[in-house]
Amino acid sequence: MLTSATELLNRAQRGNYAVAAFNFHNLEILQAIIETAEAEKAPVILQITPTYLEKIGAVAAAAMARGAATAAKVPVALHLDHSDSIKWVIWALTHGFTSVMIDASKLPLAENIEISRQVAEAAHAVGATAEAELGHIGGVEDSVDRGSKNAGLADPDEAVRLVQESGIDALAPALGTAHGLYTSEPKIDFDRLRKIRERVPIPLVLHGGSGIPDNMIREAIAGGINKVNIGTELKVAWAVAVAEVLTAGEKEPWKIAVKVREAVGKVVRQKIWLCGCGGKG
């Protein structure tokens, strides 16, 4: 069932777990997310970036995601991930998304607050959730270099200001994670996370969840994270499965799709239980 992200995140915050938020990049990955969430009785957040909306075709991508979420037997929120444009936020809200993220983290704090406030007002007008980012989460996401070398961590004082003055529903603070695959073990600033958790009442989001060791994910959730974003690991599972099936000589598209969904579903299942949202749907 298509659900408010705020409802899922608030429930996770009360229950001290996180909702797994999965980026989809094509139909097979979308199907694997929904099928596995149903099998594991888990609420999930289904999300897509503006880049993939453009690559798939925005209207088609939104329609198939909205349809899948509505028909799902578990709660599913539909989220616009990492938009740096209010134009895409408004587009998503008018096409049935129940959650939107604005990333104005590269701007000065005052401008980040103002843009986040506008997004929060637009989202709340249609009963949707607004997420914003503070600090800079670097790495490469959907072939877009988000400036790893210039990544700066979120300041707890600024986090309080952003939340209070913008009215957002969820905050993604930069804690040392990055988008894409890690070339070395990530260094998450758990002390910074705990300081922000102590001062910020709304749910907190961990971006760059692919490739982070399980023990770090668990510690982040124990420290106050309520949403964990996973995208790259699903793309890798998809690519490996496609290569294996094609190498084996399979040429029937639907048979390839079945194998791919199985491979992606294994990753989705593991992340659902790692986040603690299995059985919560």
C-alpha cells in the first residue's frame, strides 16, 4: 500500500530500528524490492533519483513505481531521492510521490534553510514528507560526482537550525559516508551522530549505505539513524546476474528477468533484516 514516509520513519524512530530505503533503476530491481518486502513483511521506502527518472522516462518510472507501491501488501513510501532542483520536487509531488528530498547542502546554511523550507511547505500541502541534507555527502551517485574531496560533516548546531527553521520531516546529516562503492573502509563519525540525535527530534537518514560493514550499520541505527539508503549494491547485483545469465546462453528476456530479481532480492532481504524492519509491515 502506498504510504506516508513520515509514518514509517516515526514508527521506526519509536521502535529504534531503521526503514530500508532502496533505489530502483529499472523494472527488475523495482519488482525485486517489492516482492522481497512482501515476503519479509517489511515496510520499505522505494526511491529514485532525478537522473534515473530522466533515463527511464519520468512518467513511465513514476507510474510503474506508484502502481507497484499501491498494490503492495506491505507499506511502501515512494520517495524522490537527491534532487537539487525544486522543479523535480514539484514534479514528483504532482505525480504521486509521498516523500521528496531536496539537497541544497552545497549552499550556505541560510540558503539551504530557505530552499528546504519551500520544499517542506510544498510537501506538507499534499501530505508528503520532506527530507533535507546538511554537510556534504560525497562520492559518485548515478554517474554524478558529488565531490568526495570536498565532503564536509554536518555541524550539530546547524542541524538544529535547519530542522527548526525549515520544518522538514527528516534530516540526512553528513557523517563520513559516501555514495557509490567504497575503496577503503568508511569512517563514520558516530560521536557526531549521537550529538545530532540528542538535539534533533526528527528521524535521521544515512546516505551512502551500500558497502558499509554490517556492524557499522547496526551502530548507526543504535545511534539514532531511522532510514538507510541503499542503491549501488542493487545495481551491482543486477549487473553480475545479467552477465552470468547471458554467459550461460539464456536469451529469453523473461527468464533473464527472473534470475535477476532473485539476485537483487537476496541483497534486499539482507538489508531489510540488517535495518531491523523485517516483520514490521
